[in-house]
Amino acid sequence: MSFCGKKKAETVLLIAGIDAHICDECIEQANGIILQESKQEKTSESKESELLKPQQIKSFLDDYIVGQDYTKKLFQFLYIIIIKE
């Protein structure tokens, strides 16, 4: 079961962390929040300088998600991969 309460059968993807799981919908929602927040803070700098640092991503996620450090690290990694594509 994920931290949002969904069971594996109710999700497309359920990523396991040490103490909890995160579903694909929660990942998409968190990504949307990060993108929305980063758009609000945009400056005229280049795209490379707009890329959030892993520490910034974790700090942001810490405001919304309690614990689940493994999942946060995984999300940081996925965010960087998606943004660089």
C-alpha cells in the first residue's frame, strides 16, 4: 500500500521504499507541484541554471512528504533524468 492509501492493484506503478511506497499518480502530482513552483521562480537564466539541485528537490519534498527518504532520492533522480531529456 502506498502512503496515499492505494493498493498495488489500484495503481499502474508502485515504487517501494524502505518504509513506504509511492504510486505513479503521487509521483505525477509531486512532479506537477515541483514544475509549478519552479515556473513561479523562473528567471531569465539559461535552462541549465534553472535545473533544480537534488538538495532543493529534497527540501521541497520534505515540506510535503514525511519520511520516505529512499523514495525522495528516487524522485530526485527521476526528475533530473526527465528534465535533461
